[in-house]
Amino acid sequence: MEKLFPQEDGLKTKSARLDELNILLNLDSRKREMVDGDVGEEAGMPPTRDGRLDR
């Protein structure tokens, strides 16, 4: 198949690398959430009348 545009190979390479980096960043943020513990605690708490979380 003919290339659609001259930079197609570069785009494919960069898109694959971006996907790899996004996966690594998502893994890292999940690790921090598990270590911090704040996200799980706040997720179950209902907001107060003014929209803030009551601690």
C-alpha cells in the first residue's frame, strides 16, 4: 500500500512510544495512590453541602 504522507513511519514510531510512556505513567500513579492511601478514603466520603469533603 502506498504511504499516505511522508512522515507516516515517524508518526507510527512516536505513537507507539507515547503509548508505552502513558502505560508507565499510569502504573506509577496507581502505585502512588496505593502508598498514599488518600484516594481510597476520600472516594467513599460524601461531600458537604458546600461541595467540600468533610474530614
